[in-house]
Amino acid sequence: MFNVKRFTCNPLQENCYVVSDDTQECVIIDCGAYYQDEKDALTSYIREQRLKPVHLIATHGHLDHNFGNADIFSEYGLKVEVCSEDAYLIEHLPEQASSLFGMRISNDQPEVGRWLKNGDTITFGNQTLQVLQTPGHTPGSALLYCEAQHTVFTGDTLFRMSIGRTDFEGGSWQQMEQSLGNVVARLPKETIVLSGHGPQSTIADELTCNPYLRG
């Protein structure tokens, strides 16, 4: 059994996912939990479901997807796994907080546990996630694709009927176009899309209706 629990977090309404199977192992994807009640909801779910977190993964290095990294490290001893092209973002989360959001987070951030690259696999239980790099929103943006379960976690590369912004530092519209055409559009149409913000979709619906993919 493949279970996906979504938590909507922080002022930017970011989607954090806890993904597990019948082995009780799980991965935490994009832990944007900022407020205490968000952190409590996440850990309570893991405890009540008797899950064992084995990976913390970030689809990219923006702060709203990484607010909770230090708490996950403190609670479970997991260090974030993220593509190396976003090192400048993930290694300067407190600076992101102050410069982009006018917020403060602890300077005591855990180091990165694993630098991911295109084609890497992340295993938990009986499941495998494949890292598919999709630069554009950030240089290190990536999809996490579970072929066996027809599911892809798209971060801020693809939303329901939209895409992520490319006007932040390190963003590139040209790279986004290539990522959408060469990676996203080639996924099987039945693939369920679970994005970094907003509701779920499917690749079939996005190819039909998303103005950035249509045609």
C-alpha cells in the first residue's frame, strides 16, 4: 500500500508530503512546517501511524520548502537531501528568511545529508523515487518520480494548470521551457501530479489544459 499524506504549511501554503508504504518506512518531502501546530501535526501523524522516517528530501532550495529541516533533524536525525545546484540556497536558509520574507529562523541548520543528481534513486520500504532534474524555478529543482505508483512530486516546477516562477535569483525561463518539454511532458499521462503548492492533478490534464504545456 502506498500512502501519501499532505500537510499545507507556512504563510506561503506550501505542500509537505509524508509518503509511506506497508513496511512503515516513510520519506518526508519538502518539510515547510514553520508554525508549532504544523510541526506538531506532522510528528503526530508519524507517531500515530507508527512510521519510521528514513529520508528528508527537498525538491529545491527555497525556504518555504525547508523551514522544518532543523526540526526534522532534531526529531529523527535526518539531514536534507537536495540537488547540488541549489547549494547556495540550502546553505543560506537564514539569509533567505531575512531577505525574502522578513523572517528569522535559527542559524543552527544541519548540513546537507546527500547532494542529489539527475537519475539518482531514493529508496524506502518497497518503493523507489527517481530524481529527475528540472532546472528553471531554481538551478537545482527536481521532480521525484515513483514509476511503480504512477506518482510524481513536482515541487515548484509544475502546479495544477500553472508552473513555478522563473524570476527569482537563479531562475531561468529558457531552462524551465526545456524542463517542461523534455522531462515533464514525457511522463506517462496517467501519472498523478503532487505539487509544491495547490491541489493535485495528472499529467494528462496538464498536457490538455495547462497553457505552459498545451501543444
